[in-house]
Amino acid sequence: MTKLVEEFHRQLRERLQVFFRDQSEGWDIPPAQLYRLEGFIEAGLSLQLVSQDEVRQQLLSLATDYLPEEDAELYRQDERIVLHLHMKTAPVYPSTSST
């Protein structure tokens, strides 16, 4: 494995770990961060720095480590390379005024 490929794999692992850890801790994932990570993965696939199987294996492993079982199941069932968001819905309270 070349240094370029090794560096890509290191950065991918690190970025995915942050993505899953932040969700497991209840943090919101900003859309820009999500899109950059998806673009990084797509670039690696296009340049053949990583295979789809390697990416799927990392996604499943990290989802299993960081997410509840039902959320991790999405990664087992999905053949696509997709980053699923698992943020809790913010509470919404009805307005007290009637207009």
C-alpha cells in the first residue's frame, strides 16, 4: 500500500469515527460536514484509494460500535454507501396563542 493510500485510509477512519461518535453523544451533524465526508468517500472510491467493501465494512463496524442496534441495522441492510443520520428529533411545543 502506498503512502497516499495509507493516508487516505487513516483520514477516512478518523473522519468516520468522529461522525459516529458525535451522533452517539447527541451532537448535530451540520450538513456541510456530512456532504464533505460523503464527497471524501466518493473521491476515494473514484480514485480507487478504497473499495466499496472496505467502506461498507468500516461503516458497519463503527455503526455497531457507536449506535443503538436498530440504527446499526440500517447499515447492515443498505448496500449503498450512505451516511445515515441518527440525531434525536428536537422537541416541538405548540404555540400558546391562537391567531
